[in-house]
Amino acid sequence: MKSPATLSLETPGAQLVLARRSGVWTFAHLGARCGAAEDLAALASARPYAANHCAEGPMETYPAFGSSRGQGHRRLGNTRGALQVRHADGDVSVDWRCVETRDVPEPSGARHVALVLADRRHPSFRAVQHFLAWNDCDVFETWVELSHGESGPVALSRMDSFCLEATGLGDRFHLLSLSGQWANEAHVAEDELLRGREVVLGSRAGVHDAWENQPAFFLSVGPAPATEESGRVLAGALCWSGVWEIRIRHEWSHELRLSAGAANLSGPYVLEPGRTLVLPKFVFSWSERGKGHASRTLHRWARAHLMPHSAPRDIVFNSWEGVRFDLSEARLASLMDDARALGAECFVVDDGWFGRGRFARNDAAHGLGDWKEDRAKFPRGLARVAQEAKRRGLRLGLWFEPEMADTESELVRDHPDWVLREAGRPLRLQRGGTQVVLDLANPVVRDAVFASVDAAIRAIPGLAYVKWDANADIANAGSPFLGPDRQANLWFDYAAGLCDLLARLRAAHPRLVLQACASGGGRAEFGSLAFADEFWCSDNTCAQQRVLVQWGLSLFYPACAMAAHVTAVPNKQTRRTASLKYRFDVAFSGRLGFELPPDPLSPEETAFARTCASAYKRLRPVVQGGDLHRIASPCEGDHAALLFVSPDKRRAVVAVYGLSRAANDGRLAPLRLSGLAPSLDYRIREINLPRPGTGLHTAFSGKTLRGGALVSAGLPFDLGPGDDSFVLELTATKQQGTHT
Ligand code: GLA
């Protein structure tokens, strides 16, 4: 058999092979790296395809409605494909020919190929499809640029970033995804994807794009879901803070169809001749070593290639849960004293510092959009607050909600046409009964938003941190800027405008630490992490619920990105209480911080908090920059256990959280700490102890054990009833062998 021309994209452990057939590239293989691209392509072309369905074998890399590949209903795109257009002359088909395949040099040495596809009938209609294979982690990135030079606009009713139509991957699939809602984010759901069925994940909110569904998934290939340590997993995520859709279909013939991209809610996107539309990036990964490896791969990729900074994150003290809108210089100064006493390094002034006169931000109904300090609250200005912070050795951060405005603001009073609204219809108002969304599709609005946020940042010397919040959705589906025939472009252009704004902020303030927040975890996704250093996981700060939220998010996102704050009890969302230790231990496995009322803790508690904070400072390179191994799942039992291991495997942190354990319930399997180096000896020490030396959870605290034994037999431990927790620090001893 004659082998087709092949393209092999290889990461250290995975391989994507494309084969050229009839003038286009097709997917031939996605799996473990083995070289042998031509053999893989030959094997793919010889698979027994169902003759009535897919006689031509593997499908092209960017399938469009009307392709000449496939037959019958397939040609007409019943299988959905990635792209559907109406050309300027009314023609609705696209039939690609690959006119160029080029390597794009990457400074990192990663392999990046661009496939230039042109429609056979309208050759100016083009898609440049990019594939990038990283050489230091098993992640592939892909994205598409669409452009044309037709006589008029082209309408795009479907414009996915990626569409994998894979044959031969397997015949059983289990899909793991996360879903939730406000204050109840990131629930893990895993089900078999039955033959002939399609699952659609998506968000239609426009702003809170990661609430209902997360734009990320694991697909286990095989008869049972992959475990943490074994099984084949295709991981995927869309990097887009907008309206999106991911569809995964298990065809009756066992093909897997996976498409992902930005979605249009109110009609086709209208693309002008001469413009290039860059579609969002989709990332995917292949693991032969279960979900744990898939997670660690995404974490490494995000830290190394997506997120702006790799430096360890500060311990943050945020004012919101403690004092809400009730801000003043004296109040903040006293909170800063608390923050310093607790060991925080950055103090964030949350909502309530801005707006003037009748638009002062004393509640959720006023002032959004007017990013000038409220002189009634801060007669000497926020620069003075910054001085107070500096005097205490704290960096300063500030809250903004740049995409939004209140109708009760100078901004909306002066520029009513900067607000998203549907012509001739009443404005639908959101939070506080006054909140509206600004028209980020309009470059003039973006300029104005950038100018006012930038000026506020510059007015505070040394401002180190910005919390970028967003507490409303696109409830008014109209842009005064886009013409009447371009209104459906809003969904995409809003999100693209947001990227533009964030990129400008990043360029103007490269050292700024940015938190993405959208009423909690509404923007906990990779689209945000392209600009932000972290996200706020949830407005629900109840420690017990945070165990579950952080567990779910950890499947895709690294611990350095997960802001986790110790807050007061009873918790504001759940009315539950938890010991200070439990709250600390839970925040310890993310980016630790605080949101506490003034004078929150007794002197003993403050001393305990300081000890925990200093342990966190010592161990944050391991938690924030190490590899996560999930040891015991809170979704399957009554406790969660996490292990973080430094890249050189010499340091590790174990965190265990009980969740309403029954009394005298002895079923505790030892902690098999896979992830440690089998040949190293580790000294084990329990930390975060309210009374040092007492209340130990393992008899091996203070002892040294061989990594191999901890992996193979596991560490025995105790966990009390209710909500008990503990944290261990493991340090490799210099020499191997001496056991105590
Ligand atoms: C949102 C955020 C909170 C807080 C408030 C302020 O709800 O998620 O953390 O910043 O806004 O209004």
C-alpha cells in the first residue's frame, strides 16, 4: 500500500500524525509517541470503515459544510464539522485544498506548522490552521485564522477552532467535565459517552463563561474511566473568555467527533473582506498514564507557556468579606495591621473605593465605571493608603470591574451609547438593579476603559495587584457600535475586545499581578489565564466546600492559579463553621490568602496563623510550582488527599481534608504517595499544628522513610470524625538509607 505524505507533531510523550489525501491534511493518529509516522498513517488508512458512512477514511483537519470528502449526508455537514459559511455570492459550501504547508519557527524549538487551506471555488476564502507541539510537555495548541477577499461579507454560522474526527481511537469513551453555578462551582461529573450520542458543553452567558460548564474536559478511552494513575486520556480545553461550545459525539461507527470553538448566539458572524478573524486557541493533550498525568501536563503548560508570571504568588489579604463597602483610610490601616500580623504580603482593597458624590460606591448599585477614588472615604487619596501599606511592608492591590458600569455613574450619564443595549428595547439591568455591560466591541469604549483603569493604576505608586472582576452577563444582546447587520458579531467581538483590553493592560504594566474574577469562579478558565496570574475560585469560601471546588478545578488548573482565602466562621455562604486550622489547611493547597473582619483572631490564633503563613512561604514553591498527585478523592470517599512534589522530587507537601467523617469509621487506606522518588529518603514532619507536637495525624511525623516504601505500602494516618485535616512536609535527606 502506498503511504500518504505525513506530518508528525511530537511532544515528549504524545504524537499527532496528519496524512495528506486528495489535496488536504487528514487526522491519522493521536496517541503515545512512537515515531513511525508513515506506519501510523498507513494503519489509519487501512482501518475497516463502515462503507455506507465514511468510505474515504480519515476526515480532514478542518472539516467544513459542503466538503467533497465524505458522501451523502456527511458531505452536507450533518456531522457538523467545524465551519459553515455563506459566501458573498450565496454559495454555502466550502471545499478545502491545502495550498501551503509551512513550518513556523518558534524560539522555544517547539514544532509549529501552519496549513494554508483555500476553498476550491472561492480561493480567496482561506483558513490558516496552526498546530503547535510543545517540546517540554505533552500539549498541542491549535487555532485557525479565517480571511477572504470576496466581493462582500461572508457569514459564518459556525466557526469552531478545532474539530477532531478520529477513527480507531477506541470504542468506549467516558467524559469527565465540571459544572456548577454561582457559589457552587466545579462539580465533577463523569459518564459514559454512549454510542450514537453527543454531549454539548457550553456557556451562553457572555461573561461568566466557566460557571455552568467548564470549557475543559477529560475523555477516557477504554472500557472504564481512567484512574489518576492509569488509562488513556484525551484532555482538551478552549482558551476563550466568551460564549463557547464543545461538542463530543461517539458515532455509532465508533468515530469520535470533537469540536470546540466560540459560539454565535444571535445569528452568523459577518466577516468583511480583507479582515482576518483569529479564532480562540484550543489545547489538547494525550496521556497514557491516567488523569493525574493529564492534569500535571496542563498545569506545566499553563505555568510555562500560558500564564504571564512564574514567580511564587504573594499571600494576599483581601478586604471584601471583612468590611465589604465600608472602607476608610483608618479602617484599611487597621486591617493592614491584621494582615501584617498574619503574615500577608499584599493587601487588596476590594470593591467600594471609587465613585463620587451621588455615585459613591457605598452599595452594589452605584459608581461602577467611575474609577476615581472616593474622596469622602479617602480625603488624602489612595496614594496615602499605599503609603500605609508600604509602611507595613505590604504590597497594595486594587479591585476593578472594568467591563461594567452602573446606570448610576458619571460614565453612563455622559456616555449612554457606550453600554450594550438592544435598539428600541428597555435595558435589562443586573446586579444592584443598575449594572450594565460596556460595549467592548467598540474600540472607543475600550480606549476609554483602558485610559481610566490605567490612570487609576498609575496614580498609586507601586500598585502591585489588580483584581479584575465581572459581575454581570450580556443580558442586552446589542451593540450601539456594530451596525444593524453586524449585531450578531457582538458575542465574539466582545470577548475579542476583552482580550485586547487585557493585553494592553499587561503591556502597560508587565509586573502587575492580575486576578480574574467573575462573581467567584465565572472566569476560572485558560482564556483568562493567558492574561491573569490567578483566578478567584468561588465566592463560596466555606472550607469544606472549597475542598470540592478546588479538587474539581485542580483537574485542569495549577494550584498557583487558585486563590484560596481563609475567611471568618460561620461562613457567609453556608453558615458552616470549621476550625482555623482546617481553613488554613484547605487554603494551603492553593494560593493562600485571607478575607477576615477587623481584629479577627485571638493572640494565640494570630500566632498560629503566622506560623502557618511562614510554613506556606517556605513551601509555596512546591505547592505553586510542583507536580500535583491526587491521592484520595473527596468525590469517592469522606476525605481528600493531595500530594505536591517539587520538580526535583526532593520536597513534597501532603494535605488531607476530612469531609464530615463518621465517628470511629476506620476505613482509611494508607496514603500511597506515588509521585515521590522511590530511591530517596524523606523526612516527614506534620506542620500547621495549633499546639506543636500534639494532635499528630501520623506516627511517622519526625521519622525518615524511603520514597519507594511510601509509594508502595503507603503512609498510615488518622483522621478524626467531622472535619479534621492535616498537612505534612516531606524533605529528602541528604544521604539515602538511614532510617530512624
Ligand atoms: C464579586 C467577587 C467578590 C467581590 C465582590 C465585590 O462577587 O466575586 O469577591 O469582589 O464581587 O463586589
